[in-house]
Amino acid sequence: MKVKFWGVRGSIPSPGQKTMRYGGNTTCIEIRTDNNELIILDGGTGIFPLAQTLLKELPVKAHIFNTHSHWDHIQGLPFFIPIFIPGNTIYLYGAFDPISGAGPERIMSIQMQYSYFPVREAEMQSRIQYQTVMPGETLSAGSASVTAVLLNHPVINLGYRIECGGKSVFFTGDHEPHYNIYEPGDDGYTEYQTLIEEQWQAIVAAIKDVDVLIADCAYTQQEYPAKKGWGHGTFDSSIRLALAAKAKVLYCTHHEPTRSDDELEKVFAEALSRYTGTAGLPEIRLAREGEGIEI
């Protein structure tokens, strides 16, 4: 499999001189199977430059897996040019939202309303199919199998494990480790802690032995207490997850939009320094827009 990062910033696009090394586009990851089948993880603003490259290989058949419906993971989809070109086939997968009672079809219909977008949804001339994915479900995307895993975020967020040709990638989307809402000694603390531990073990099992783990590392350890409940992980929480799951490589992504590249490298180095000499530590890298890897 081949993996390429097209967007690695979180929350809002952050272009400019201070983010040129790692990129300012929001979340989008391209995966190519050994048969060159196209899988796309999330449709943040990074999907727009990806779309430009696809115009050289028409007709396009793309499997787009949406982790969740927050803006930074969907805002590029109306600008994904292949959806407007006849002969292309686009599959958009995503979770069922219990609040709206809708699946991934709502991602496009809401964004392309008259008040927000100049082009009507009816003008998408590709063949587009929407498919709701349930946690634990495994789907086929060409020669790859894709398994959805329920993670922790203020809306339903599905992480995805992609397997093909004996290789594997796991992308968390946005994920905050579960935490106990009770204080030690409170009624319910022990029972809730048991539930948290069960959730942790289930997530570790889903990621187990993955070749590449791409994880939400939005915050530092010091920043996290003020952001608790916002639905994002830290460098440390993702490193602990990679260690527990025995991932071979960890890519840290969802870079904080207010952080310059220099600041990003500094807090990344500080986090790594806490794990010097740790047994079983995977290779750990910062996700960089434009970087491609082969596994």
C-alpha cells in the first residue's frame, strides 16, 4: 500500500509562512492499494489539491471514508472536482448520526445548500453512492478491507483500519482517550473505570500490530487539562496507544492550527524525550503535507 498526506492540520486551515513545512490544509489522506485502487480518508481542505492530481487519470473511482462530520474533515468535499465529472464513481462512507437521524448523505446535502454553496447538489454529475457504516463493520474497497472502529469524540467518530496485501494502516480521525467522569470515591467511579478499561482494550485490539498508525495528537500534556472533553488526543496519549497496540510506525497528525512549524517540532521533541529508552517504542514521525510512504 501507498499512503500520502494531503492535509494534516486540525480544526481550521492555517496557510502561511509559519506552516509551510508541514502544511496548512485540514485532514485528508490518500491510500492506494497494490492494485492502485483509491481510498481517501476524510475530506478536509487537503482533498482539493488531491483532486487536481486525479484529473490525469479519469475516469476516477474513489472510496471516501469519513471519520466524522466536523468541518475540518468535510469542508473540502464540495471542491472534490471528480464529483462533477460524468463517468466517475464516488463512494462516500460514514457513520449514522443519532442526532440528525442521517448518514453520510447529509454531509453533502447540508454543505451544498443554497445559502452556503453556489453549486447545487443536483449538479454532481458523477455516480455517487452513500453508505452508512456501523462500528465493527468490515467493508471491501476494491482489494482492501476497511474496518470501522468507534472512537471518542463529541460526535460519532469512526477510526478505520485498512488492510491490503498483508499490510495495514489505522487512522483514528479525532480521538480523545476515554476518562472517568467521576472522582475516586464517588458512587459509580469503579463501575465507570471498568467500562473505560474495556473500551481501551477494545481499541488496542482493533489497532493491534498495525504497520502504520495515524493518530490525533492535537495537544501537549500541558495543554490538555484546559481542553479536556473537546475530543482530541495528545502526543503522549497517542504514543501510549501505539505502544499498547505494538504499532510499527506512528504518525502524529491533527496539528494544532495556532502552532507554527517551529513550535510543532519543539513540542514534538519534548514529548519524544519522555520515552527515550522505552522498550518496544515504534518509529514516531510528524505527519507532513505532501509526504508519501510505501508499506
